[in-house]
Amino acid sequence: MKKFEQILTFFKQSRRLRRVVIFAPVILLAVYFLVPAGLNWLALSLIRNDQVEEADLIVALGGDLRCERERRAAELYNQGLGSKLVVNGLQYSWGVHTAEAAKRFVVRLGVPERDVLMTCDTYNTRTEAQELVKLMRRYGFKTAIIVTSSSHSRRALYTIERAAPDFKFYSSPVPARPPEWQPRNWWTRRGDVYVTIREFLSWINTLLNAWS
């Protein structure tokens, strides 16, 4: 009993300890609610989804093993939002070119073969931007809708717009829903953790090597 009275007396005399006891739960609650909100906001900031208008081109950026980008681009074409559709890809050593495979895929989805253009040997977003600009200047195109994954959309548009500031681009990414990357509570899913962290690291590389 005497020991308890001593502790109680010490607590009453210690102003700093009283502050810790009072404010610690408040701080913990703030962290509990604000950290998830902040992480969600960071992931959502990766997405750029514009109100699209009819454009000269619809461009499906490469690198999607599920072909959801090509599927989304074909949907936009079939809605009458572009007169031509561009697919991208690489040549693999065993004779397969992913751009040719993507072209066959969108043709099966109803896009006329005559309206499908290809850019080849585009191994990252920067080279895709460079090849796209060359194609647009060659054919006299001025506007394009860019289709990519949601997590990649803001960086892709940033890269492409830096390559061609005199053209008009819109972003219409693949919707962020299963099995695609999802921004909300991304830290609870291993695959989404990988995609999110990789995208932020790619942003650092993009900004360090951005055009002046």
C-alpha cells in the first residue's frame, strides 16, 4: 500500500509523465488513422485518369502480360474515340515479337488491321515516348489517348508530354481492380506492395533523368 502511495505521489508531482500518459493515446490514435490515409493518398497520386476526348490515336503501352492495356485500347477504339490504334513491343530471341502479337489480339477484338500501327523495340517508357513522337510526326497526328496500367499512368503521361509538349495527350488507364493493382490498402497485398514501391523508385529514376 505504501509503495502504491509513493507511485501515486510521484505521478502527481511529475508533470512530464502526466503529459505522456494523456497525449500518448491521442498520438497513437492519430498514427493509426493517418498513416493508412497517407499511404492510400500516395498510391492514388500515381493515377492519372483524364476526361478523354476523341483523338487521332489510341496508344496501348507495352509490358502488360495480361493484355489488359490492349483490351482497354480496343474498347476505346470501338467507342469511336480514335481513328488509329498503336501497339508497342519487343523482339524476343525465339522469334516472337510482342507488338505483332498485340496487333493480332486487338484485331480479334474488332479493330480493323488497317487501323493498327506498331512501334517496335520499345523497352521502357522513355523509348516508347520517343518512338510514339516519331510516329506522330511522320503521319501528322496531333492528339493521342494513352492507355497503360493505373499505377503507371501519371509517370507515363509525364514522360510522353515531356517528349512532345506541342502535342495533346489524354490518359485513360486500365481500371484499378482485381486482378490489376489496387491503390487502397496496397500494403496488405504482396503483389501491390511490389508494384507500388517499384513505381515510386521508377519516378525517382524518371525525375533524375528527365529532359531539361
